[in-house]
Amino acid sequence: MIFAPLSLQGAWRVDPEPRGDARGLFARIFCAEEFGAHGLVARWVQMNVSLNREAGTLRGMHFQRPPAADAKLVRCTAGAILDVLVDLRAGSASFGAWCAVELTPDNRSAVYVPQGVAHGFQTLAPDSEVTYCHSAAYSPAHEGGLRYDDPAVGIDWPLPVANLSPRDQNNPLLAELEPITA
């Protein structure tokens, strides 16, 4: 696997190294030893899937606070998404900054989202499916969200926003959030 650091400390793009032959290809998409060697979570306790029927659908920006804070490993298995991360960690040099990676079945990339970073995505194609691995179980008491359109963050969504949940429409702005501490 190829680990490429993103602009937010501790966030990574993880690309497989496919080995092809006449049958097709084989590639490793997770290895606990390799993740551990990069200082990343190497144990996943929950895995979720999200199917999104329309292009432009936006989900996010979500996170969990300690003690239920979680890291995520996100892949797109159908369609295409723009996967977005926003740093909410207290004291982080990139606090309030965002970065994005396009994920598709063709590029087979994944994004590693560290604890304390809000995560969301916008679908770029209809019938987009996203799979997430989580390092902690979902805890409603610790869930949080950041407004997808906060002008202080300035995320550049590529399509008009569609199918936004009531929760995501009403998430607080960055200035209203308490930074996440370990």
C-alpha cells in the first residue's frame, strides 16, 4: 500500500498497489502491520455503508468527541465522492482547515480520518456507495457536527448541495464549537 500524507496532520490517502495478470488484479486495501507502522489505528470495531441515490447528496460534517472519538477509513465502492475533512483538534496547526480527496471505485483509494477531524462527503455520481471502518462504536451521546457551508471554513463543494439531512442543515459553525481535545 502507498500512504500519502494529506495537508491535515495525521490524515492520509491510502492507495493500493495492484498486481495484475490475465485474470485481473489483486491489491491489499488494509494491513494492520502497515497501518501500525505509520502510527495509524489498526483495529476497526464497526463498519458502515452509505448508499446515496442522487449526485450532489451531502453527508457531514460529522465527528465524535472523547471518550468515543474515532478514526475512520473511508472508501467509495460505487459511483464517486468528494471526501472532505476539517481539523477540529485543539492546538492543531491546521485547526479549521479542510482538505478533500476524490474517491472512486476506479482509483480504489481510501482516506484515513484521524480522531478530532470532522468528516463528510458529496456524491459526484448517482448511486454512490461509501464504506466506513470506525475505530470506536457509534455513541449518540458523543456525536457532533460542523456546518457544511461555514464561511469561516470555506469548503468548496463541486456540485449544488442536495439531500441534506435536517441534522446537517442545523450543525453549528466552527466559531460555536469547542475544539476537540484528546
